[in-house]
Amino acid sequence: MTIRNWNDDDPAGYADPWAFHRRDLGLLADRARLRRLQPRIGTDFASNDYLGLASAERLHESVAAALARGVAIGAGGSRLLRGNDPEHEALEAEAAAFFGSATALFFASGFAANAALFATLPQRDDLIVHDSLIHASAHEGMRLGRAATRAAGHNDPNAIDTALSEWRATGATGRGWIAVESLYSMDGDRAPLAELIAVADRHDAILLVDEAHATGVFGPDGRGLAAALEGRDNVLTLRTCGKALGCEGALVCGPAVARDFLVNRARGFIFSTAPSPLMASAVRESLRILTDEPERRTRLAALVAHAETALAPCGVVPTGSQILPLLIGDDAATMRVAAAVQAAGFDVRGIRPPTVPAGTARLRISLTLNVDEAAIDRLAETLREIMP
């Protein structure tokens, strides 16, 4: 039997089982889009540890106490087998109460939660209208799912309204779904949630809000930008635990029927080993810290205000959030500037397509409590020296 390779016109490729992959990596390198893992070096302007909780002493002490009382590191199985630990259930109950939702379901990561949610809940006759800049994990879930999908212009409720109206006009009888992020991870801007819920109500649609970058930072006690919408039957939120909460995992918050359906139908939940019970315990403590230490959010807001002033002369556009993009445009130029900034002692990463749209390569400056105003001022001085 003859095994065909990626290119039947290139017999030399038959001898190399990785020919396609080498060629693809070469093409990425030619376009200055080849990714490589980099160590943590320099002052943190890259992480999503917005409140500095990942290294917080209180969180470390809580984990040590959990180990001392016998909380397991590994779950040992899926939640539907023996992997369902009391720490999972305690976290889900406390998270639902904290965020104001009927229920919560804990996943190992935000990507896993988003992929499971979008692949499972919308059905064959449904339509998902999503913001054009929504996260890759949502796209992966939609690819695995059965519902039709349609992209709408970024932060454009009218475009979403029109898409749903046109779909209904074809005689569609399924459910409409609206998928957005409350705070966009690469632009730092906010979704118009009040207008979006009005569109959802008008079309009997369900609003899915990814609160990954807002949880812990915005809203009462850090409950996010969608806090006022929690508890509604037509709202689901995703709250990742690996960013401002300083831990790992994600919580899908919403009506009980949505949780039950995910437990019964979401393959990414059913057939995955449950998240670490120890991590569930850590997330519980992070939620308590959000309530007990509001000064963390106050300090972060002050850093954002200072950075917007200090970095504006460098071309950084104020966003009102902890995510400040510096658009450069060209992929290769972006990576050259990023390398120069890193060489000066600042961990700032260049972001290129396909993570962002073509022509919008940028430096993503992330503000966390791991830096102070003096570090921001030094970064601003460095950027003024480096930028053309």
C-alpha cells in the first residue's frame, strides 16, 4: 500500500513523515509568527495575575492547611466516577453564592470549560452569534458543536440583533445564543452588556459572557462586569480561576438545567479526570480574599490610572482596564520591539495574528500588583527610547 504524504508532487517528502509540519513551521517563521516558549525573565508586564494572588502568602498558607487536613492533590478519576471530591462541591456552592448564580460547575481550565459549553449546550437548530474577537476556546467549542454560527462586528449589538432577526426571518425555530467577552483580553475594552442583554431578551436568546479578565478586578467584591446579570435564566457566565484569582480552572455559572446538561452531555467534562481537589480548595480561599481585601482592586485601579498617563506618549491607548495594547501593526516589527523591551528587563510580549486580526500586531501590556508605579515609569522611558 502506498502512503501519500502532504504533497504527492514531491516524492522526496515521502521519506520524511514530518515534512508537512516542517514546511508549516518554516512558513510561520517566514512571516515572523513562529511561537517559542520563553522563560519568566524581567518585571512582570505579561501575566494575568492581576491581583498578585498567585504568590500571595495567604493563599500559600491556605494550600498548606488544606494539605495538612488531608485534601488530595489528584482527584483520581472523573467527577462521575470516584473523582467527585467534597472540595469540588464546596467550591461550586460557594462560587454560586458569591457570584449570585443558581449553580456553578468547576472545570480544569477556561479553555476546557468554553469548549465544553459551546460544543454541548447550543443544539442543531440553534444559532450562535458571537463577537468577532471572542476567544479561541469558544471557536473550538463551536467547531465541535452542532449549532450554526455567525460572527458579528466587535462590540456591535445592532449587528447581533440584525443577525438574529435575519435568521428568524428564514423560519428558524431554534434558540439564539449571543457569545461575548465582558473584557477583551487583547484590546482591554468592555462589551456593552446592558445593550446585549436587551437584544437577548428581545429574541428570547441566551447570553453567554466570558468574564475571564473581569472576574476579581471589576464589579462588587470583584464579581465581574456581568454581576448584575447573574441569576437570570437566559445568562451563563464563565469565570476563570487562573487569572485574577491566582489559581487554576474555571467556573461555569448559570441555571441548574445548564449545569445538569453539561454533567450529562459534555464530553469534555464526562471523560476528563476531575480538577485537583487541592486547587478547588485554593480557589475557595481566593474568593474569600476578594471580599476580605478590596484594597487589592483599589491599588490595581490606581496603577491603571498611572500607567495610562505615563504610557500615553508612547502610543498606548487608554482602555480603563488593566490591559493596555500598544499597536504596531507589522508582525516582525512587533517582535523586534518586544525583544528590545525584554532585553531592557521588562517582560512584555508581542502578540501577532492569528491571536489578533491581521495588521494589528501589538505589545500587550498587562498591569498587575506584581509591579509598582516606579516600574511603570521605567517601562515608559524604555518604550520612548525604543519606539521609532
